Amino acid sequence: MTERRRSPGGRLARLGAWAADYAWATDRQLRHLVRRPALPTAAGGAPGHRAPVVLLPGIYETWEFLDAVATALARAGHPVHAVQGLGHNARPVPEAADVVTEHLERTGLSGAVLVAHSKGGLIGKRVLLSPASDRVLGMVAIATPFTGSRWARYMLTGALRSFDPRDPVLLALAGELLVNERITAVFPRFDPHIPETGRLPGARNVELPLSGHFRPLGHPLLVDTVVGEVARVETEHAVG
């Protein structure tokens, strides 16, 4: 039996992708500290006439991580919303989902599309299982660890260790299959944080030829893909 080995060049390329990924994330965190940009709006500050979009960032992230996506969605005519109550999104998934559900009900939003990154996709799936589900058309989840990550058990904080594939909350959420058809899972070919991949059984799965967990959020291919998938969700709901 021949042992399969990765070439040194391949390992170096992946290490480089990992370093570039963290550099991109660090840059976004520093930008948040220096300035707090307003949510993007359509041209001329108009509210937009398309389906509203609710941004759900990943753990320790603010909506600014999704700024490139949000800007493109606003230009396409979608009113873009952030859930300020999430803060830096360190709450457990069930609690964070309650915050989003309360936001949807308090603001009266309906016919919305959730656009999520990483942990945000887990929160969004929980929302789709909640009583507020009828306010949401569907979700586009980017690089979400639907089945967890093997690296989570080595993390220092409990919030990060909750992505362990053996976590009871994660297992219970993965077992809920009925809402998967309302989810589009968009994920890079190589994600250093989620080697298991962001694919979701029963969902619409879109793999992109990109590398990284954070850096793809600013890539034109991912941005265009998310805008197109949001439009698809909106259109299919209107047809249905």
C-alpha cells in the first residue's frame, strides 16, 4: 500500500493561504476599531426595492466582515440590515438565534434573506427552525461549519470549542434536515478553518475555486455569487 503524501510545495501554498487569511481578518478588525462605517444603501441613499437582507457575521466578527457583499447587495437594490444585538457574536448559537429572531419580530421585517458567514450560518439555520421562520425566504451561508471543525477541540475559548463536531448543539442542528432546502451553502475549495468543508446535505451547494475562510469575503467571485444566489432565493419565492 502506497502512502499518499502532500508535496512540500503544496504545504507551503496552504500555509501561505492561511497567513493571508489571518492578515485579511486582522485588517478588518483594525478597520472596525478605527472607524465604524454605516451600512451601505442603494444609490442616492434610497432604501432599496428588493428583498431585505439580514447580515449574520461569524464568531468575533461584526457585519463589516461582510462589507463587500453588503455593498454589492445594496447596489442591487436590497435594503441591508445588521443585528446590532449580536455584538461581536460570541454568544452560544441558540442565544444568538434568539437575538436575531427578536430583531426580526421587533422590526417587522418579512420576506428577508439571511446572508451569513461561518457561525452566522448556524445561527441562521436555527432561525429558520424558529417561529420567525415565516419572515425569512431563505439563507445564503458562506463557509459555515455545518458539521463542525476538527480543529475546534484545540481552541482556547469555549466559544470556539463549540464548533467541535461532537458538540451536542451542533449535532442537534445538523440533524434538522427539513430547512436545508432553503439554504445555499457557498464555500471555498480550501478552508483552513473548516477542512470538513462547508457543504450541507440537501442544500444548494456552491463550491468556489478560492482559498481561505475570511479572505474570500472580499473576492469579486464570491461577492457576485452571493448576490446572484440572493436574487435566486427572492425570485423562486416570488414564483412559488
